[in-house]
Amino acid sequence: MARVLVKFFATVREVTGVKNIEMDADTIGQLLDNLQETFGERFTQTVIDPSNGKLKQFFSCMINGKRIELLDGYDTILVDDDAVALFPPVGGG
Amino acid sequence: MFGVGGEILWVDMTKGKIEKVPIDEELVNKYLLGAGYLSKILYDMIPAGTDPLGKKNILGIATGLLTGSMFPQASRHVVAALSPLTDVWGESHAAGFFGAELKFAGYDAIMFTGASSDPLYLNIEDSKVELLDASHLWGKDVFETDDILRKDHDRQFRTLSIGQAGENLVRFSAIMNDRDRASARSGLGAVMGSKKIKAVSVKGTGKLEVADPKNYLKQMDIFYERMMANPFTPGRVKYGTTSLVEMMQHIGRLPSYNMKQGVFDGYEKISGEAINEKYLVKARADFSCLQRCGRYTAVRKGPYAFEGGSPEFETQSSMGSRCGNDNLESILFGHHLANQYGMDTISLGGTISWAMEAWDEGLLTAEDTGGIDLSWGNAETIIKLTKMIALREGFGDVLADGSAAAAERIGRGTEKFVMTVKKQEIAGQEPRAQKSMGLAAVTAARGADHLYAFPVLDEAGFDKEIKERFGEQYLPEMADRLNPKYKGIMVKECEDFMVMVESVGLCKYGTQIPPEFYYDDIALTLKIHNGLNFTGNQLQEIGERIVNLNRLFNARFGVTRKDDCLPDRLTKEKAPLGPSAGEVVELDQMLTEYYDVRGWDQETGLPLKETLERLGLDYE
């Protein structure tokens, strides 16, 4: 398993109550499962779409600045020291 | 026509004459209102060789066809003229309440020609329109001007004005409205100053008659529900655009140290979280606005104490990371000062950061600056220079013409630190981390600009919208911010859509990001609100026509492909740090694709004859 740093922002941070956490996981899918377990129902309700168990529309999950959709999605393999960021819908300029 | 004021005010500042002219419906059919309408009028009336600060320049202020309606975020007005910063097409937009009020008074636009020798302001109270003496207002800042005008007339008036920066012809001065809403880019405050127009005050008690009231109310309810249910809306209300700092840091797109890099160590100190934690007073909404990204903030004590409008992401970046400044209170206060004096914070921060890099490289010294220390992150200097630029005092006078002009004056190799396109400072999108933004900055009609196209579809995961708007064959490349492929196609499509949006008076929030409303929604509303029959395809063609007309305007002032370029730093030097390290902007590749889909000549970058004929445009 890889040890990664997960950072939370804006409304996601409000439900985790912490800015970041170190966590062990093999893939992004597994990491999201672990996060739900750690932070409980409120985290799940905020971040996860109950119809498919994936991130809600427009929530961004990035590994080292790259959106998971442009990697291998939820199957993306994590390696030690990856920086994972979890954002609610945000964008623009 | 329904849903409009019905008349254009033509104000001859030389003769002091005001004429009311009915809106030209034929022009509306080809260009809509707002940005499109002004594009056509100014193209027809501003010849080559015009001095932007001379009597022959024309300043237009226009509402859109939906400004003042119940469509979400229908608050916008546009100002346009030949720009004194870029010497090409100048255009800027703002929200607030001024545009809607102007329409309620019965006017869709104001066109200022000539120049007065004495300061005047235009006062509009429904059918009563008069030019009044403004000598008691000249020298006052934007807030004082608003206070005096609303005291002299009544509190219901809405004002648009320039501060000292516009009076002093600072080439990136803004036209402000509703105190702290800014038409900031292109330096059009200086055009207003050159004509000695201090302000426009307006009160409108009229009504907008809509074409199909029953369906209009029903449809606006549906749009209201859609906007409120959009996943972006809660975050916009809570953070405005301020939380973009964190996001941009994480993709390496936060311009820092004069765009040397796209990451900033002090980003958390200037973030949206930091503003909300200590300084946020409340969110604010403009006319018909459901996104409510405006906000009020306050610093309660110390040298930077104030209460007023709050910076958005652009100012956090331009007066913060771009200058290496992590002192949040100075950013909040600097933004407040820029509003007070009436200046564009993007060009202000961009110009100061140019000077800071030149200082850091030893090319500017205390002898040049009058003893001011321009070290990175010196918050005191940033505040001091903000005042000095507005008042054109000392070294501030050198910076008041923008970084390109300042570098030309100083020389000594400082030119290579100028981060502009067509002499306008590049906004807060480090383009090595989002290639579409690099292309958009060079193709925008008003010089460096993220908003003319606002190509955000590759930024936050809009794969579904890309599939719907363009087709699945463009994925995944178009959605990848680091891949230059298909960005020419994307920027072209976004430009056509955005200039159309700016011609109906809507905000880019709600149309482009989040991409909730698209052509068909706007076509439907133009039918039930204005009684105009356009298809979505026709609206797209109007957008394309406006973009081409803006290009023809610029061609008149010498613009060709050679001017569509970025600073070498962004195309030749690899981003040194962060998630986009190693990247450069592959501009030529994207530009070639863009000209191709635009129907523009690859060598000159100008519209081909057949393109103009297809769009029904005359050409010289």
C-alpha cells in the first residue's frame, strides 16, 4: 500500500474538520472508501453520489495536480508520497 | 421590440448636446445589443490613426438585451472604446445595478463623442437627461463621488464614475459603478477622463415590457430552480471566486513572482479560506444574481483598516502571489484603494510585479524609484505605489502607463520581464499550466484577456459538456489542460459563445462556468422576453460575426499574426516548479488550429474574404 497525503478544500474541509490527512491505499477508489470510513456519513453525503458510489458531479480529485479522469479514474494506482487533493465544484478565473 | 429601453443617448461632449435616437433594430438582428452593438458602431466610426485620448475616440456604454430581466445574473453592462493601454479594441464589463437602472430609465446605451474642456457629469432621471457641472466632483474618489451624487439627487440613483486614476489618464484606469463594481480592463477610465466625463448618475422608474409575460414568468422560475440546484452555486455563495487560489495552486496555475512560476508558498495565507476565516462580512448579489460571488470584507484595525468590496481571485493573485506578497490585509486594502481611485487590479499588480522582478535583477535601483524598496512581497511598497500610480506621483507616473510602456521608457533589458499581450498585462492564469488560457490571451480582441473566450472547459472536469458541445471524438485531449490539441477549436467556440453572452447582458458565471445555460436557453429567453426569433445556431453565428468584426477593428490599427504572441518566458522557458513543471505553451500549434477553424489567413491572422462574406461583413 502507498502512503499518500490527502488535502481537503472549501466545503469538503468543512466536513472533514482537518486540512489534510495521511492515509494508506492502493488506488483512488480504495482511498475514497477509506475516507468515508474515517470521516463518516457527513463526508459521504457531501462528496459521494449515492446512485453510483463515485464522486458527485464536478467534484475534483487530483493526484499531483492531475484530474483522475485523465489518469485511470478510480483504478489509478497510488504510490508513496503522492499528493491527493479533493475539491468541491470550483473553477473560473 | 420588447425588453429594452428603446433609445440610445448620443452625448456630444464638445458641444454639450444630447440626442435621443431609437435603437436600430436592424443592427440588433445582426449584432444583438451590448458588446455586439458597440462593436459595430465603433467599427463604423473610429478611423485608423485615432488618438485614444483625443476627441475623436468614442466611448460607448451599453446594456444587453436581457440586462434587467429575471434571467439568472442578468446584471451586466459593457463599456467600449479604442483603448489607451493597448491602442486596439478596448472593452470591459461589469455587474451591479447600473445597467438595469439605465434600462428602466428608457435607454439601452450611451455614446459619448468629442471632449469637454470642463468636467461634466451626465444626469439621467427617466426622460430628463442633462449634462451638469462636475467641477465640485473633479479630484474626488469613486466613493466620494457616489456619496455626493446620491446626496445631491437622491439615494435611489445609481452611479458610474471615474476616480483620480481616470482623471489622471492612468492607462489602466477603470470605469466604476455602484461604488465597487469595475469595468476595469483596457484603461477606459482614461478615455472617460480625457473627455472630462466624471460620472453618469441614473434613476429609472420605468418598466420593461416583455413579449410573452406568462411564459416568461414560468420559464424564469425553471431557470431559477436550475441555477439554484447547480452543484457550483453553494460554493460560489460561500467563497465567491476566492477559493480558486487553492485550486490554482494545485494545478500550478497561480501566477507568482511575475509569472516566473505557477505556485506560491504563501498561498494558504491569501486563500479564500483565510478571507472567510477573519475578514468576510457577507456575500453580496448584483441585479438578478443567484451566484452571489461578490462579497464585502473588512479589516478592523491597523494600517490596512477598511470596510468595503472584497477582492476576487484575480486581485488575490495580482496583488498577492504575483508580487510575492502573502500579507492578506494588504491585498484586501490594496484592492479597496484600487476601487477608490478607479484602477484595474490585474494591470496594477502586473505592472508592480514587473518592476519587482526588474529590481530583483538589479535593473531598477533606488535612484529610479525615488528610494522605494521594490523587494518581492513588500506589502508597504505595493500600497504606496497604488496611490502614487493613481495620482501619477514620482515613480508612480512611470508605472501609470502600464508595464510595456514603463519597460520601453526604462530599457536596460527590463523588456523581457513584461508579461503582456498587446501591452495589456496577462491575467491570473499561468498559461503553462492551462494551455487554452495561453491561446485565449493572444486571440482576445482587447489584448491579454482570460474572459473573451473564458475557456474553462478543460479546467474543472467538464468532459460531459465537451462531449455535448463538441463531440466525443475530442476527448480526452480537449479536457486535458496540458494538452494543446483541440484547444484552437475550443477557444473559437468559447469566444463565439462568450461575446454573444456579453451582448445579451448575462454573466459568464451560469453560462460558461458552471455551464448551466447554453444557446438554446438564451434563444428561448430572447423570444419570450424580447420577442426576437433566433435559433441557437443563429446566435452562434452572431457571436462569430462579432469576433470577426473586432478582428477587423484591430487590423485597422495594424494587428496581424505577429501580435498574437506571448512573452518568451511562457513559450520557451519550462515552468520550473509545481504540478505543471516542465511545461511550456505550444502557442504556434494552437494558433494554427485556431486560425484554421476561424477561417483566418495563416500568415496574416486576418479573416479570409470568404469568411467575411459568409458572415455578411463588409471589409476594407
